[in-house]
Amino acid sequence: MSPFKISWKNIWSKPLNAALNILLVAFGTAILTVLLLASTQIEDKLSKNSKDIDLVVGAKGSPLQLILSSIYYIDFPTGNIPMSEANKLMHNPFVKRAVPLALGDNYNGVRIVGTDSNYISLYGLTLQEGKFWEADMEATIGSSVAQVHHLKVGDTFFGGHGLTEMNDEHKEHAYKVVGILAPQQNVTDNLILTGIGSVWKMHGDEGQGEEAHDHDQEREYTSLLIQYRSPMAVAMFPMMVNQTTNMQAASPAQESTRLFSLIGVGVDTLQWFAVLIMLIAAISVFVNLYNSLKERRYDLAIMRTLGASKAKLFSLIILEGLILTSIGAIIGVALGHAVLQLIGTYQESSQAKMTGSFFIKEEFYLLGAGLMVGVLAAIIPAVQAYRSNISKILGEN
């Protein structure tokens, strides 16, 4: 009989103990898998969506709220800023590119973003079909929006006031889908892009004829996405905005780091909890193997008399520990993916949605850690089996 079959038969001679050991390892590994995948995805989303954006300018309030609403679209804006004041900043010598945003409407929870053509170059957007918006009430939609809401080029839809629910549907103006973006793997996959004039029109500002000039003084943006022209702007421009205007400047890099550090506190706590579970699992496996060894001393001695070497007995005990923890680790990783996928299905915000169909190389480290737990738990029983005195054991029995 092969060493694997012998070890397997011994493990399941006490199925309750074996199942408990596997469950403990699986539970700890699952927690670590969920934390690892979630933190990696969050960090990846933070990095991708804020790429090439040096600063966000908006109404005074929480800098983090301004970043979340203007780059990640997962919070409410801090307010609006006068277009006349914003235009001055857009033409500042420190600014290389300024992208205005007008927010406030949604379509079945998908945010409608009013902007201009600079947004296309800022994110390097490409088309899957159709064209980019040009006239008012034309919309170019993200690939995920088209897929989830079954929209195609030529379709029309109505927006609703608000950012999450269709509480006040604007039946007087219909958007027309003129293009669908190619998958970008960033926030734009879940957005509806249109001209700023469309958003103003949705809120009763037609802006035609002689009234257009007066409206220019009253019109507002939600925020500006800024790219710097020179390194000097990093120190000078935010300070100028915060001290000399009624607006605020927030750095995506700083606020994203602060956000991730806040998340990291909870992640670290859960990671230590998972490590504690893994430690308990190691102790449980050790106790199980140690007790099993005492009960099998006579069987192991007989195996020695039949020709089994000390090294073979040593490897059998190690193999039993590896089998227990490797099964638990594999189940734990699979369970972690399933849990994260389940969490993602209940997340309301498409921008922060987690997915379990996301794999990273660090998961192999988790599997390796599971195997290491098995080796460490089995090493003492294995050494005792190696050093066992055959004559004494046979004499006692």
C-alpha cells in the first residue's frame, strides 16, 4: 500500500477530528483570501481611476468626499462651483488640462456625467461602436452600462434626478445613445457620458439666445479635474485655490492614501484574526497527529519490522499533516472567492463592486502557508515516530 493511501486511511479513521482540522484551516484561509482580494481590488481601482489626475477642484467641504464623488462616483458631491470662477482656474498658467464635470442625475443608478471632450483624452477613451457625444442629449455609454441595461446605439432613455435612485424622472428630455465605449477596465465602464449642456438642459436651463450670456454668470460646474503643467504647480496651485477662492482643491493621491489607510486598520485587524485561526488550526492538527501517534505506536513498530525505514515513518506523519492542511487551504481559497462574489452581487455601487472572479499570484502564498502549517504541526509527531524504539514498543504489547 502506498504512503498516501496509508496516511489517508489513518486521517479518516477519525472523521470528526479530520473535518474539524480541515474546517479551521479553510476558515482562516477564506478570511485571508477575502481580505487579500478585496484590498488588492480596492487599491487597483483607486490607482486606475485617479491616473493622470493631479487635483480635483470643487465646492468647499470634505476633500475625501470631493475625490470620491468626482473620480470614483461613490459619494455625493460637496456642492457646485460658479462656472465663471472655474473658467479662471481652467486658464491658469499652472494648468495643462482642466476637465469640467456636471453631476446630479442618474439612469437606474448609473451616473450621468456631463463633461467635455477633454474627458476623452484624460482617460484615453476608445469606442466599441458609434461615436462620442456632440450635441445636447447625446450620450456615449460605458461597456458595462450597455451590457447590464441592454442599451445599444440608437436607443433612448430618460434620466432621473439624484445619483442613486430614479426619484424624479425627466420625461421632457430623452437621451439618445450615440456610442458605446470599448471596455476600459476603469470607472468609465459604468458611466453615461454626455455634454455639460445636456445636464443644464435637464435642470431647466436651455441657455438660448440673449439669455445665454446671463446664464453663463449663473451656470455651475460640480468640479474640475486638473492636470498640472509643471512640478511647481504641485506646491503653488492647491494653496492658491484654497486661500484665494471659495473653492477647495483636493489631491487624489493624498486622499486615496488616507482612505486606504483607514480601510487598512480594519483589514489588519481581520488579518490578525485569520492568523489566529490558522494558529489554532495548527495546534489542532498537532494534537490530532500526536494522539494518533500514541494510538498507532504498535502499528508503526510492525511496519518497521516489515521493512519500513525510519524515514518512511517520518514522511508518513508529515504527509498526514500536509493532506489535512492542503485540503483546508484549497477549500478556503475557493470559499474566499465565492464569498467575495456574493458580496459583490449585493453592492449597490457599480464603481466599488467587488468580484470573486479575480485571481492574483499572492493566493499561491496562502496555499503555501497552509502547507507550512501542516508541516509545522506534524514535525514533532514525525520526529517521535522516527525515534521510536521498536523493541520496547513490541515488548510492551
